[in-house]
Amino acid sequence: MSASKLVKPNAAYKQSYLEALDEFHAEGRYKSLSRSEIEKNFDKYVEELNTGKRYLRRPFVDWVEPVPETVLWLVKKDEYIGSITIRHRLNWHLEKWGGHVNFTIRPSMRKKGFGKKILQKGMPYICYLGIDRALVLVDPLNIAGQRVVEFCGGEFQDETQKTDRFPARKRYWLQCG
Ligand SMILES: CC(C)(COP(=O)(O)OP(=O)(O)OC[C@H]1O[C@@H](n2cnc3c(N)ncnc32)[C@H](O)[C@@H]1OP(=O)(O)O)[C@@H](O)C(=O)NCCC(=O)NCCS
């Protein structure tokens, strides 16, 4: 049986990535990513992810300043399963919403252990990027997300309250070294 692995975004996974994007859209996620645009310009999209240019187009009004990020895809048997995004540092916005690390598994592949896998496999990359401790923010209602972070050694700090701009979040720290 082939193992799952983290790879740089790659046009070889185009078909399954687009199918996954349909699944994400169906659950209301990543609405700012246009499927037709991405399908038409997939090579460019992949290049932008790999050269760290996509973050410059973030739609967040509160973003304040761009932060470089590394995006990796979890794949298995030539199929896209999920993404992990590692921000190289925090900014004002990311401290409250986003954190250093974000991971997502496509809906049809959830509850099979891939959530744990993607963060577990992402840890060496987080540390390699020189992040001594990585902030992960999880919705208090998101039990699966919390279990994944705890499985990977995340230390719970506290729970932030909802504000006008930001939702409530549980704050965890992942330690390197
Ligand atoms: C969070 C997420 C990545 C988990 O992915 P997954 O592939 O289902 O995770 P796993 O299969 O590794 O399951 C991890 C644990 O969560 C549990 N779990 C999974 N889905 C669950 C759910 N809907 N409700 C409660 N527990 C759940 C699993 O049983 C497992 O528990 P265990 O520790 O007892 O074994 C996935 O739900 C997702 O992509 N959600 C949207 C994005 C997100 O919330 N990201 C996390 C914040 S950055």
C-alpha cells in the first residue's frame, strides 16, 4: 500500500485538486478561489503557490502586511488529499485569526487519519523554516481540528473571545526542537 506524502503543489494533481475544490466549495470553503480560473490557468496557479506569490492576493482587509508562506499538498497514489499552509511569521491579523499553520483535508477523505498525517508530516517543514514555536488557532467547536493539533503535541494556551472582527479561537503552540 502506498503511503501518503507531502509534496510541493504540482500540476500532476490537477484533476483530483479540482474535484477537491468542488468539495470545499460545496461546504462553503475557499469561495474566493474560482474553479474555472484555476482550471484554465493551473500551471500558473501552482507556480504562484510555489513561489509564495499567492499570499499577496489575500482578500483579508485586516491583513495589514503580507507574510511569506509555504504551501504543501498531502497526496496519495497520485491523488490530492489536502493542504497545509505554513506562514513564516505572524502579523497582527494572524495572531488573532490564522496563526502560523493551517491545514485542510478534502471532505471526502476526512476521518481516515489524514488530518493527523498532514500535520505530523508538516512538523519538520515548520521547524526547518526556523519557526521555534508555531501558533495554531482552532474553532472551539472544531473537535477534529483540536484532536489533530493535540495529537501532534500542540500545547493549549487559552481560548480567545469573539470580537467584531475575529471569531473565538482556541490557541495552541507547536514546539520545534
Ligand atoms: C480538521 C480536519 C483537518 C481533520 O481531518 P481528518 O482527516 O478528519 O482527521 P483525522 O481522520 O486524522 O481525525 C482526527 C481525530 O478527529 C476525530 N474526528 C474527525 N472528524 C470528526 C468530527 N467531525 N467530529 C468529531 N471528531 C472528529 C477523529 O475521530 C480523530 O479522533 P482520534 O484522535 O480519537 O483518533 C478536517 O476536518 C478539515 O479539513 N476541516 C476543515 C479545516 C480545519 O478545520 N482545519 C483545522 C484548523 S487549522
